[in-house]
Amino acid sequence: MGAAPNSSSNIFFDKALLNTFADSMIKTLGDMAQTKVTPGKPSIENKIGALKGEVAGIIGMVAGGAKGTLIICFSTKSAFKIIENMLGEVHTDLTPEVTDAVGELTNMIYGSAKTTLNKMGYEFEMAIPTVVTGDFQIGGSHTGVKLSIPFIIEPDAATIYVEIIVQQ
């Protein structure tokens, strides 16, 4: 097992952590939903506020003294496509089944990343996801920056965003 990252810097800026979340996204959607996604160029946004998409899975991340939030934002088009691939069900509305599936996907992606990162020396704790729908924003109690990685669903060109809010 490797050594944990230097505690003097925020672990959420660690490239290995970001790559692990990207790999978990690709693997989970590929294995569980037979959906191929390709990561786009990550960006850092200083404004946290509005999130991308109409449905999102949100999960708090705590590792040692570092705190952050993982948010997986889906457009309705991307959520419906993934659920169709995963369950064989066609959806056209944000039903409880759709939000349950988004919550489960968020849990699987975080769980996969957490397992890998903890083997690398991190100490991520368990967490339960929350799902939000509609025009949503993260409130003012969150400070820091937002790291955003777009993922394009192939061949549909729908986009999913993995966003990590880094608490400072």
C-alpha cells in the first residue's frame, strides 16, 4: 500500500485522486450500464452555485481532515440513456425510479473510487448519496473551488459532469 498524500496540501487537488474518479466513472458506466463515456478537459471554477443538468447525485467526501463534495450531474437525456442501457427501461420523465438509479450510480462510482483510493493510502469514509432534481444550486455554506470534468456519452453526445467541490 502506498503512502497517503502530503497532508499539508488539500488532497482533492491530487491528480491521482482525480484520475481515480475519472476511471471509476468510465468503469462503472461501462460495466453496469454498458455505456461508453469519454472524459473531456477538466476545469476549475471559482463559483460553486449552479450545477449542470436536471438531476444530480451528491455525496460528501471526508478523508482525514479534508472535506469535499462529489456531484455527478446528468442531463435528463444522459440519465434516461444510461438507465435504458442499465435496466432496459425507457423513461421520459424524472420519476422516482430515475432518481433511485442516479443515486445508485453515484454510490457505485464513489464506492469504486473510494476502494481504490483507500488502497493508495487515503482514508475516505463511507457516505450516503442524495439526489436532487430541477434547477438546483449549492448553497453559500460551501466555500472553495469546484473541479469539473465533463464526460461525453458515445455515440449520443449527451454530457455528464463529475464535479468535486473542494472545501478550503
